[in-house]
Amino acid sequence: DSGVTQTPKHLITATGQRVTLRCSPRSGDLSVYWYQQSLDQGLQFLIQYYNGEERAKGNILERFSAQQFPDLHSELNLSSLELGDSALYFCASSVGQDSYEQYFGPGTRLTVT
Amino acid sequence: GNSVTQMEGPVTLSEEAFLTINCTYTATGYPSLFWYVQYPGEGLQLLLKATKADDKGSNKGFEATYRKETTSFHLEKGSVQVSDSAVYFCALSERSGNNNDMRFGAGTRLTVKP
């Protein structure tokens, strides 16, 4: 158990809809990272927040957004969903803003039908 | 752009065999390199890292050396165990301002048989 929790575990929704994925980092970690893992694209870094502020951006679509709240939990919002957004979404956390020792959560499996 | 290429799996070995998983990268600057491991049903775990050329990362009997001349970061272990069965990902990270270009290889599935 990495100490990172993600909810929900599974999510099934229809095209065009909007969903919110939630992540709680390990106690004491200030950074949260979001990743997408799909069969065709592999594992992709989406975005990082550090202590409530956006720290780094990767391959995140404009339809996707994230935020980190004062209690350090983070939410990833996915809107206007397409079939191709079906994937496993991982959250990871680390102590610092440039730490490579990231602790991954178990992931949320999103299925868009 | 930056990219990571690792050997395709699956790889099947007998216990105590020698393991090599090849990884090469393309980068515009001087990235940091990593190996992550993903056990069934779990998220990724950092296995080892190297932040500059000629650095050797090591953990749990696994090793990888950052070779700038060959742009490689091959993962090795002298004697694998059944418990090493997992998917292994090679990755690089290169920061530029507020952008973090983090790239992962496609993953190599390792199965170790008793």
C-alpha cells in the first residue's frame, strides 16, 4: 500500500459526459501528479500540482483540468468525454516539487461507452 | 521530441537466470532516467534512477547505468526470482521551465518461472 488513495476504482460513462477523479496523496506529500495509461498511448504524464499550485504540464488535453485543494487532495476533471479517453488514470504523490520518488495510487479505470 | 524505446516483451525466464531489459532514449537535453515496476493490480513503483551521465542506479539487486554515449539505460539483474514477475517501464524526465517532459517506454512484461 503506497498510502495514495484514488476514488472511484471504476467508472463507466457515456461519450460527451463529464467525470471527476479524486486523489488523496500520502500524508506529508505536497506534490500530486496525474498520469493516463492506455493500450495505444502507453503511460503519459498529464499534470503536476505542488502545494495547491500548478507546477508542470505534460500531455494534458484542453478538455481535461485538475486542481489541488488546501487539504492537498486533488481532482482531475475530464469533460466532453470521447471513446479514446478510456484508460487507467493514476495519481502519484511526492514530498517535494521536483522529487522523482513518486508513490502511485492504485488507479481509476475509466470506460467511456 | 523526447522518447523512450524499450525492448518488447513478454520476457520469460527461469528463476536465477540473468535479466537484461534494453532501454534507449532520445532527448534534446540532459534528462534524468528511471526504471519503474508495476506489479499486477497496482500502480507504478520507482525501482531506480540516475540523474546524470555515468550514474548507476541500483535497488533490490537491479542495476542500470546512464550511458550518454549510447543513449541507453539498460536494466539488469544477476539472478531473478519469481517475485520479480511484473511489468517494467523505462522513463525519462526533462524539465524546461514549467514543462515537465516525462516519457515512458511501452513497458516490458517479465514472467519468472520456478
